[in-house]
Amino acid sequence: MKILHRTCWCVLLLWLAVATAQAASLKAVRKQVEASMLVTGRVTITQEGTVRDWTIDLREKLPEAVANLVDAAVPGWRFEPILVDGRPAHGSARMSLLVVAQRLDEERFGLSIRDGYFGREAVGLAANIHGGERRSEVDQAPPEDQVALIRGRPPTYPKVALVAGVAGTVYIALRIGRSGQVEEAAVEQVNLRVLGTEGDMERMRAALTKPALAAARRWEFRPPTRGESAGAECWEVRMPVDYAIGGSRTAYGEWEAYLPGPRMLVPWRVEGLDSDVSPDTLVAGELRQMGMGLKLLSPIEGG
């Protein structure tokens, strides 16, 4: 973890204000507030599972300390080797890293990589390299290999939350049947971008959760028609639903202050399907099929 001083990170002082709340309760809640940003890019993996090289998307838009943190961690990563026809192969994967800044005291912040996701398209690319040719990135991860959303109306903004100025993100897990219909829906986490008492927080999360789940249960998906998961009886996917007043979203490379909600268990989850990967490594509106990511064997912080 890097230690950052207040003078270097004035942007992190944008801790959200509260109109009315009991002072003691508010102080306890404020201590839980953190700021994060998603850093995306790509890693190239050797046959042994080590990292050969990497790129960071729009590096020039990131704070220098964030880019340096990623650069320091990546060389120490080791992945479960990619196998093609039973043999180790080189590959490349998209990465999504959750970088978090937490207040240590009045003057300092701690900066760390909390979690990361590494896309399964590495297997497709590995097959191309192993076969002696490389196709376009579109061909490397054909949509038919994974669950795809074909019809999904977004939830309505709950009036009580809109009037109160409540914004946040609801991270939803879904189990999709072979018909493409949603069989089960659950919320893994709700992060809020406003503060209040503990009771206020609980009511705010409930207000955002109800319409998000109601809308998600009506979504329709196209099951994978080829690839290793095509024959499954069901599939699990994750998708964040974002509530942003006025449609405003934090730009790439900027910190977003929020109050992380408690992580909740998904009733039907099968052990081993990325259950330890933090749901907030997803970009708002991004659909992710569980069990398709590459497995990182070493600590995300490197070393």
C-alpha cells in the first residue's frame, strides 16, 4: 500500500456532505467512505503463466501514482497457465483493476489495488498464437462463446431516491437458464455516493435495490452456442446497475468517492466461479459471465 499525503491528493477530499444526520452516527459512517477508480488495460501472459508485458489504457489520464502502482505490481503476477489442446500457450487478456484510496488520518491516504479481473478472451488469443496466426480482437472473443444480453430495459429511478438526491451502484448477480430467461436474481453489493446515518444508508440501499432487481428479472439473454460453456444447464452473470442523477458519471482516471455496502452472499452460487472477485471491478453497464476469467495465483499487489 502506498501512503499519500493530503497536499498530493486534494481530489480525495471530495467526501460527500450530508444535509441532516446525528453527528456521532455520521462521524462513524464517514470513516467508511473511500474513493476508487477502475484502471483498465491488457496483459500478455507467457506459457509459464508469468507476465511478459502489459499496457494501461489512457495512461495519460491517470494520476502518476496510480500508474506507478500498477507498473510496480504487474511484474509480480503469476497466472494459472493457459492450456490449448492440453498444452501451455501464450495469451493476452483484458484487465480491470480496482484501485482504492482510503483515509488513514487527516493528512494521509493509503493507495492500493484491491482486486482485479482478467478476461477469458486470453484463451481465444492463445489458440490463435498457438496455431501460428493472429486474428482481429473481435474474432478472438466471439459473442457466441458467452452469454449476451439481447433485451433489457433499465430500471426506473425510484422517486424517493431521486427526490433525496441518492446516487449509487447496485451490483446484481443473475442465473440464466437455457431458454435465456432469468431464473434467479440477487444483489451482491450496493455502493452509495451519499452519506447519512446507518439507518439512512439501509433505506437508501433498499430503495435502489428493489427496482434494479425487478428490472433484471425481466431481462432476456442469448446463451452461448459454442465454446466450453455452451453445454451448461445454466450460467451466472454479473451486471452493475448505476443510478446517477442527471446521467453524470465519473470520467476515466478520476476518483469516485462512495460508501461501500456490505458484500452479500448469492444463494445459488457454485464455489469456484470467481466468488472472491469483487463485484465492483465491473464498469457500469458491463455484463460479465462468471467462471470465464483467468485465475491469478499471486497477490494482486504483486511481489
